[in-house]
Amino acid sequence: MSGAAPPVDALSRLHPPSLAAGVIVMLVATLYPPLMTDAAGRVDHGLAAALFAAMSAGMVRGVGFVPERALLRWLFSGWCCLAALGLAAWIKFVQ
């Protein structure tokens, strides 16, 4: 097994900001669903998708999982979480 990666301390792979973002989005979406509605009271699917993308990326990266494939590594990165939160803020407050 010469190609095996050396063991990494599990705590060192945690990413607290991403995990916090994922948990906060999860709690807010669960406790206050009207946040994801538009002015007419209908569900804003774009906002919900952006928030849940941020939640997914934050949770995956936050617990320390880093995929091997480049596309998945980017989709589940802290930067993608931040971009999805920015998109959600833009949809909610600018649009």
C-alpha cells in the first residue's frame, strides 16, 4: 500500500465557518420558512435553492470532507458556500 495517504487528524480537517453557515441556514430554514417567500407570499424557489446549496456545501466542507474530484471539491468548498449565500442575499434583497 505505497499509494495510501497518511492519516490526518480528524479535527484538523474541520472547517468551522462553513459548518456554522450550514447549521445556521438549516436552523433558520427549519424554524422560519417564511424567509423563503416573496412579497406575495409564494415560495421563492431560486432563494430556497441558493440557501440549500449553501447549506449543503457548508455542511459537507464543515465536517471535513474534501472530495477527490476537482468539480465536487469546488462545489462543496467554503467558497461555493459563500457564493451561494451571496446569491441568496442578492435574490432576497436586490431582486
